[in-house]
Amino acid sequence: IPMAPEGYRSGFVGIIGRPNVGKSTLMNFLVGQKVAITSPVAQTTRNRLRGILTTPEAQIIFVDTPGIHKPHHQLGEVLVKNAQSAIASVDVVLFVVDCSVELGGGDRFIANLLTHTHCPVILGLNKADQQGYPSLDQDYIDLAQAQGWTVAKFSALTGDGVEPLQTALIENLEPGPYYYPPDLVTDQPERFIMGELIREQILLHTREEVPHSVAIAIERIQEEPTITRVFAAINVERPSQKGILIGKGATMLKTIGIAAREQIQKLIEGKVHLELFVKVQPKWRQSRTRLAEFGYRI
Ligand code: GDP
Ligand code: K
Ligand code: MG
């Protein structure tokens, strides 16, 4: 890693918020590449992942997190603990909300978690493109004022307002070194992102319990002079889920495969042959060994 120039700033920005407010979409826009998958489904983001933005003035390491729910059960408590540890280990917190909907209990719950943080907090009002009249901003602005937070309003989808947000983030960073090589955009291995891009298509094409029951394992990557061959297993928990994923005449698996291949081609900037097969792994979500095997930090 090279030496950063005089006066260079750097640091870690934790992106937190309720599920589906657009945390991952925002991180992708900021780093200029799809490093985290996005979808209208909650729990799309399962792992804490980093996206790296390097400009001539600063290096920002974004930490994208799974959404925070009010805990109603054991797992919820674990998620909140994880979020709290994420908050404790960053230099700036970017608390993202969806300003096209009213401020509710979920956001207030997160605001309470943030009351005792020592680092600067920026309240990001996302989905500005979707906002109707009357404007719902005032409650969010009041909340930020009461807590002494900075406010930024933007659309992660269109990119409107993201540049001022980026400036505000950099202003809140201390002088520091390059933590990562300047050309790196994520800490995730390419292999893991390939699996995520397949999971994203499953999230977009199937419904209800199927998306939450899949785990992708990239079993082999074969690089040839003109094409990269990727062999991936889609693990599900029950035979019925396998049936749904394959579909009548294997049409579902084909649709998912074509769309995922396109995304993987963009990622590696080359031609890809993608082979998918579906495996039943009963209760993989309860198995620590399996979770680790599928790339989840446990
Ligand atoms: P996360 O769960 O907070 O990471 O949210 P995602 O990034 O996965 O986004 C959830 C959904 O909101 C996806 O369907 C996105 O396309 C959509 N979305 C994200 N940002 C915006 C935005 O600025 N405007 C609109 N209209 N939709 C957005
Ligand atoms: K989501
Ligand atoms: Mg996400």
C-alpha cells in the first residue's frame, strides 16, 4: 500500500438503518461498483461487508450491515448486538432512513441505540426521488436536531444529492493513511461476490421462504483463455424448495442462471459460462460448519 499524501483523510463509516431503506444501494453508488447485492427483500444483506472509496482527498471504508430490527426473539438480540459492535468500531455513523415514509418506531429504536455513540452521526434521508407531498422530512430533521446530528438528503437510486453527502462524510474524517490499496473497492473475495450475485437473482425471482433458505457455494472456477467457467451449488433446506428453484422444465433455474451470468460477466469483465445445480442440505442455517462453508462470518 502506498503512502498517502500530506493532509490525507481516512476512516470507517458504518451504514446502519432498518431493512430496505437502501443501505446497500447507497454503498454501491458511492464506491461505483456493485459490491453488495440489493433487493426489495429484507435480510438481503447477511454479512457485514466493506466497500472502499478512494478519492484524491480521502479514503472512506463503508461498512454495510444487515438491517436492524427491534428484537422480538433471540436472533433479533444477536442482530442488535452485532449492530452495536459495528457502531462501536467505526469513525462515523451514517444512519440511513427512508424519507418517503413517516418516521416510526423502528427508526426511533435505532436512534436510541445511537444516543451514546461518541462518533459523529449523519442522518441520511434516502429515497428523495420517491417523496410525495406533504413532505415528511420535518420529523427526521427534528430528530437530528435534538441529537446534534448532520442531515443529508439524497437518492441512492438516481445519485442526486450523493455528492454533498460524500463531502460531509469526508469533513467528518480525521487525517489518516490508506487502509487499503487505492484501487480496491471491497474486502470481499470475488468468489463470494459471484455467489451473492446468484443469490440476488433468486431473491428477485422467487418468493416467501425460498430466498431465506438458500446458500450459494461456488464449487469450482475454471479460467480458460476466452471464457471463465463457474460451477455453483444452490443449497436449499427442503426438496420442495429445490422443486421451486428448478421450475417446470427447468425454466426457473435457466432464468436465474442467465441473469446471474450477466452480472458475473460485469463483475469480472469477461465472458462467463455459469453452471448451477441445486442441492438439499437440511437445516444448513442451524449448522455452524455449513454457515462457515458458505462464507458467513459466525
Ligand atoms: P437495504 O436493505 O437497506 O440494504 O436496502 P437495499 O439497498 O437492498 O434496497 C432495498 C430496495 O430499495 C431495493 O429495491 C432498492 O432498489 C430500493 N432503493 C434503494 N435506494 C432507493 C432510492 O433512493 N430510491 C428508490 N426509489 N428506491 C431505492
Ligand atoms: K434489502
Ligand atoms: Mg443491504
